Amino acid sequence: MEHRENEVNRYYNDSPPPPYVVPKTNSKSIAALVLGILSIMIPYVGLLIGIVAIIIASVSLKEIKNRMEQGRGLAIAGLVCGIISVALYLLLIAFVLLFTFAISSSDMYSTY
């Protein structure tokens, strides 16, 4: 009987466990996502914004791993958007240069 009373008293005298604290979302991952989307949407400057998005997303992924924060999916999405925009702009630049060289070389051998 005494054992049961001690158990009941211990239950009521103990303080409640601390509330669950949700880990915060890494702010750089949000910035990487926003910059990644903007790099696809904004012409001409999108290449530079895409490079910045890739850098910020990679830094964010390292911070999330070390600090146990949330936002990994946001950082990955920003990284993917940045990589896609940089690849598209580099392909566009390559096609423009190729087209320019093709046009300029065909003018040399013109019969007119």
C-alpha cells in the first residue's frame, strides 16, 4: 500500500515534461527556393540569380545537416531550380553563339 502511495505522489509531484519544440526552418533554404524560382522567371539576369541560388542552397543543406533544422526540401527545390535555369541559359548562349558563327561563316562563301 505504501509503495502505491509513493508512486501516486511521485506522479503528481513531478513536473510535466517540457513541450515539444518544432525545429525552425532554415532561412537560407527559403531564400534558395525563391532565388531558384526567380532565376527561371527573370530573363537575362536569371543566369546570375541561378548561380547564387545554387550556392545558397548548398550552404543551406550543410547548415540543415549540422544544426538539425527543417527546410531540406526547400533547399533541394531551390538547388534543382537553380541548376535547371543555369543549364537552360548556358544552352541558350551556346545556341546563340553557334547560330552567330554559322551565319558569319556562311557569308564568307556567298556568291553574291
